[in-house]
Amino acid sequence: MENKSQMREWLDDFGLSHPLVIGGPCSAETEEQVLKIAHELKDSDVTVLRAGIWKPRTRPGMFEGVGAIGLKWLQKAKEETGLLIATEVANKDHVKLAIEHDVDILWIGARSTVSPFIMQEIADALEGTDKIVLVKNPVNPDLALWLGGVERLYTANIKKLGLIHRGFSSYEKTKYRNNPEWQIAVEAQNKFPDLPMICDPSHITGKRDLIFDICQTALDLNFDGLMVESHWDPDNAWSDAAQQVTPTRLIQIMKDLKIRKESDHEEAYNTALNNLRTQIDIADQTILDTLGKRMLVAEEIGLLKKSKNVAVLQNKRWNEILGKMILEGKDRGLSEEFILKIFKAIHQESINHQEEVVNG
């Protein structure tokens, strides 16, 4: 993609002294609900009111959005509060209706980004538009697929583009609804630094009490903005109740977040250093999670050895692992000395876990 600097111009046009904040309900439910939330957010850091009009649901029979009538509610909220408005589009008909109702920002959801056919249909419908178009990452951790969707839009002469990082699905259950996989978002930033990156902590966490920490990590990684779901009565929301916060709580989160600005060379250095340290913190957490999983497997091996009365220490297997790790470590720029130290420690911890099982 050429002339990438054009992509960031729309963000600069806001003239914000803080990151772009997009807030509002997961779904538009009633006119009263949309207007109430909009008025509670209008004098805050929130610049854009978001609301889902068409909701792609995992299973049929669930609430799938109010449809086009919700666009009129968003229009009214825009007229009364001055907030810009945003909604998700998943096909050419959605695009047509959103443009007709003067929606300022259209975003493309994770279920749509995963399909090149859908992305091309939307790109064709949006061709040449001056609307802002944001692309959520696909549900699976595939950077090429994510950027491929953006390229389809760029090829359709859409210049006001940005990314939304909403986490990635995983078969393995974690404390998050969708694993952040921050390294993928960071790689996207490194490849296309002029492509604005927005974080969606609501869909990453799935739980409102985790939203603040994800927001702070995103800002530490120099994300350009946040999209946070907000409902005046979140516990009774018609969709994704657990991950929505009240407007009051959203406003407080924005006040409590530490936003690091670059005002001089020293500050630029500190910001860059903090960004790299945050990446190390994320990597360290991944290492700990992986080691924890490894020890659980070691305990399973201990149970199996106990059932067959087999000795815990198996020297042949250990030597095979060590030799393999030394070779693979070299491919990753890691010294043999380091690999020996770290894997001897891991091996000893595994033996300790197995012995506890066998002797327990």
C-alpha cells in the first residue's frame, strides 16, 4: 500500500489531546437507551458513539439487532449531542443504509474479516467513499488475512482506514474471551505505522473488571484509540452484558488511564522505552503461562509413570530433548550456555512435580 500517510490524516483531523475514544452499547436496543447513553457520554473523552445495528450471532435465535430503525436513533443522538456515530457493516446492503443515514465510521467485524469474499463485497460497495472504515482482526490469529482485508479496501480507493484489535479466538479457555495475542497487533503496527490501531478491550476481555488493564496495555503499546462498550444498565443488556461498563465507569476509566505524550526528545525516548518494556512484560507473561501448562503435563506423566511403576528420571529422553533444544535455540539466536541453564531448570522443576505425584 502506497501513500500510507493518508490513512492517518483522518485521525489527525480530530485534533484530540487524548487517544480517540469510541464508546456506546454493544447493541442499539431502544431509542431511549441510545439517547440516554449518548447524552451521558457527550461531555467526556468519548468522541464517537458506537452501537451495533445488525448483530452477527454465533447461534440462531439470539438477538440479532434491531436493524435499520437503529440508524435513525444514532442519527438523532448525533444531532442532539454532536458525537460522531459508528456501526458495524457486514454486507453491501448494510453499507448502503449506513451511508444513507450519515454514519461517520463504519467498522467491519471479525466474522466478516475472515472471509475475502465478504471483504471484497464491502470494498466494492464502499469504493471511493470518504467515510472512515475500521477493520477488526479476523477471529483466527492470521495477520496476512487481516492486512489482506485492508488492502482490498485500499485498492477500492478508500483512504481513511484503520485497524481494530479485538483479540483472537482460541479453543483453549483462558481468562480472556479472546486472547490479546499482542505480538500480532505490534507486528501490524511495525509493518504499517501510519495505519491507526484501535483497541477493543470489551471483546478481548469479555469481562468488565478486566477492561482497564487492557486499555492501559494498549496505550503503553502506542495504540491510537479505544473502543469500549458502554450501557446504562449493563447487567440487563440484550447482548454481551458481562463486558459492558456504565457511562460513568467509562468516563472514570478514561480519567485514570496513564497517557504518555511525546513532547520532546527525552519524552520520545521514554515512550519508546516504555513500549518495548510493555512488549517484554507481555512476552514474560506468555512464558509463565506456557511453563504452567508444561508442569501440568509433567504431572500427568507422573501419574502415568506411577501407574506403571516407572522411574521418574529417564536419561535417554532428557538427553534427546536437550540436544534438540540446543539446535533450535541456535536458530533463534540463543546461546548453548543459556539453553542449558534454562532447560536444566525447567527439567528439574518437572522432576519435582512428577516426584510429588509419584510419592504423594
